[in-house]
Amino acid sequence: MKGEGRLITVGIDLGYGDTKVIGVDGKREKFPSRWAGTEAKNWGIGGSTTILTINDGEPFFFGDNATGANVREPQGDGRLSDPDSLPLLAGALWMSGAGTDGNQAEIVLGSGTPLGTFEHELNAAKEFLEGKEFDIKSVSGETRKFKLSKLVMRPQGVGAALYLLDQGLIKTQYGYGVVVDIGSRTTDVLTVNLKNMEPVVEMSFSIQAGVGDLVSGISKAIAKETGFIVPTDIAREAISQTVVFKQREVGGPKVSEPLMNTLASKILDKLRENLREELDRITALIPVGGGSTLIGHRLEALAPGTLIKIPAEDIQFANALGYRDAASRSAQ
């Protein structure tokens, strides 16, 4: 966190699969990008489940606690300007560590959206959020007050590239850096001119493939073996290790490895198709996002010797770190 007085910078990556937060003193949090309304104001049984309200509105769960038939998962590129995403934003602010002293926290919020919708979303999100005040309350009685004083946005991937540049993991040079953000439902590709750190629009695009394909494949394999539909969170866990479901050990690397190869091949084919005329000018290949921990290393086949290895603790938070850094620079 950087700021003056109660001016606090927060970076939020409102992803399809997970919402990532960089908050007070660099605090890192993430939770599944879903929420669900609830009629329960307080069960009075001392549970630790966080239930919030925004400006005395309807109470809701968020993240792992949001389950059941009424779960909402905002999926459009315009998430920051969508009222349906406010519970996710409120949950992120709550987990950021800001506003815990009882005073209103003035927030400089750094965030982003894919390049293709950036200009439209920038204007819509600023109109929707900038200058707004939110009193976020938990049903346990705690209140945290926020004012979104300023919204600073960067195209998805630019923030990650700037963060890596600041950390010395990439250098200013001739050639292109290709940020491959492997998300839940899509893989967003942003190409950056490493000489001036400007995005190259005609070399930036989205691929309709992501970790959700792995989860779906694992789910089908487990259903075939057990005869039962497996919940999404269990299927996600079964990608990297075997899990016990319906009294059987299912999933794990033997099942997921062929699925990961298929996903990596699909992404590589699309990368080659869209970047084929400039492959020899790629000097930094930068996989980020949750899916990069699973298949990021396989993408080096696109441009051997150019893979940038991001520290494991940063890889899912690279965009949020870049967004928070942009907000911090704006707040100075």
C-alpha cells in the first residue's frame, strides 16, 4: 500500500474465475468470483462466514461461501461497470484491510479490462464508480466505510508487464513481450512493444479456452467413473491431485495430463495463427493467471528461450500487482 493520510491504493483483478486483491501493506487475497444473496441477517450461532451488505442493501455471501441455486458469477468484460459485480468489489475492498480503523478510507482503485473493450469500459466504469461512497457492513456488526476517490485502469496484461519491468524480470528492449493471461473461460493475449511499453492492438486478442476446459474435462471423467456429477470446486482440486469422491479416489495427474496437453495445444495453435508473421520478434513470453501455473511452461514452444518465469507467489497476482502499482503512481 502507498498513500498519504487515509488515501489508500488497492489493486483488484476482477477475474472470470477468481478475484485477486492487493491491499494494505501489499496484503494479497483471492476468492472465487461469485456471490449469492441471503435472507439471513444473523444466525446467532457464532459462525465465521462473512455476510455483507452495501449501503444497507440486501445481505450476500461471496467467494467460497456462495453456493446453491442462486449463485451469481458476473462474466462480461464490463464487470467494473456492472451493478451485478458490486458484491465482488465490496468483498474485495472488505478483504483489502482498508477501512478497519473506523474512518472512511479514500481509495485509489487500480484495475483493468481486456484491450478490446478498454476505452468503453474505462469511461463506463469511471462513471459508475468514481466518487461513490460505500458503507459495507457485516452481519456481525462491523462497518467499513469507503470512498472510491479515483479509478485508474490499465489494459489487462499491461499492468503485469509494467510490474515485471519494475521488478527487473523483463528489460526495455527491441521486440515484443506477449502476456498470455490464462483465465477460467478465456485466455487473453496482450502484446507489448518492449521499447516503449505500449500495447500493440493488432497483435492482441482473446482465445476461447481456459482452465474451465480442464475443469469440465475432469468433471466428465469423474462422472463417467462414478456415475455422479462432481461439484466444480472438487473438480478443480482434482486437476492437480487425486481426491476422494463418492468413496473413490478420482482425478489427479493421470487424468488431467492429457487434458492439459490438449488445452496447451489449442492455445499454442491460436497464438501461432495470430502472431505467425512476428514470431521471430517475440523476446519475452509472459504467462500469467491461474492457468499459467498448470500449463504456462508448455507455451515456450511458441518462441523457445523467451519464457519469463514469474515467482510462484506472483503468478496469479501479476495483473493485480500491476494495477495497484498504477494506482500508487497516480496517487503520488
